[in-house]
Amino acid sequence: MQLYGLKTCDTTRKALKTLREAGLEVAYIDVRADIIPERELSRFLRAFGDAMLNKRSTTWRGLSDTDRALDAATLIKKHPTVMKRPVIQTDTDVYLGWNAEVQKAILG
């Protein structure tokens, strides 16, 4: 299982801690320090589309109109902190966020 997020994101930290405490092996990818592989980013965008963009974030609010007009893939590559997180990838599925529905799907 891979978890894509930010070290400074409370939700990412909670998800990572909960998954590891449940005994799951989780590879953590910091989207600011590590580039999301193109193949994975494309998969995430196919699954979630523009929902991948955190339009309530400080990063989004600080973007120029030019940057906001970019497609989601380009925008996430240029400003990784605008990505909604965490994105959790299992062998068979991909999840966005860390709400009760995602937790139930992963943890049972």
C-alpha cells in the first residue's frame, strides 16, 4: 500500500498512523519531496478528476488565474500542495481522503 501526502498535513499523518497501527505495511510518499510518478498521477486523475484539487487550500487561494486555468496534472506537478490528500493506493483500489468511508473500505 502506498500513501501519498504531505508531512505537514494532519490528515495524512492521522491516516499513516492509523494504517500502521492496524498492522498494514504502508510506503509513504511525500508529494512535495518526491515526484508522483506520471503513471500514478494519471491513474489518480482518472479515478478522481478535479476532486484531486484542494480548492479550499491556502495554496489554491494564492494561485494566479493563469495557474488555476492549468489542467489538474500540470497544476499538481507545479504545486504539489494543491493536491487533496491523502491518496491511498492498494493493490486493487485507490482512495482519496481519510473519511469514515475510506477507513471502512481499507480497515473493514
